[in-house]
Amino acid sequence: MESGPEVFAGTVFALFGAALLLWTGVRLRHGEPVADGVNRVASAAVAGLAGTLALVLGGYCLTRL
């Protein structure tokens, strides 16, 4: 019963991280900016780092069951 919040948090983090990495990759492949008005390399790096961090946190939450 007490593992419910961990499963929910892990799933949310993992889905968000995967979606952010996928979205960033598609934007870069099409040559479109990741964020408006920001350096393209910097915004892609920050988005990639945030997506990776969210995936790691999701994995951490799911392995703590």
C-alpha cells in the first residue's frame, strides 16, 4: 500500500523524461529551435540534461520499491 506513491512518482518522472528527450531530439532533427530566443546549443543541452535527470529520478523511484 505504501509503495503506491513511489510507483506514481517513478512513472511520472520516467514518462516526462522520455517525452522531453524525444521532443528535443525531434526539434533538433527538424532544425527547429528548442526554446525561442535562446542559443540553440544551450537550450538543447539544458533540455537533454533535464530529460536525463528525470529518467534517472524515475528509475530511482521505481527501484526503491
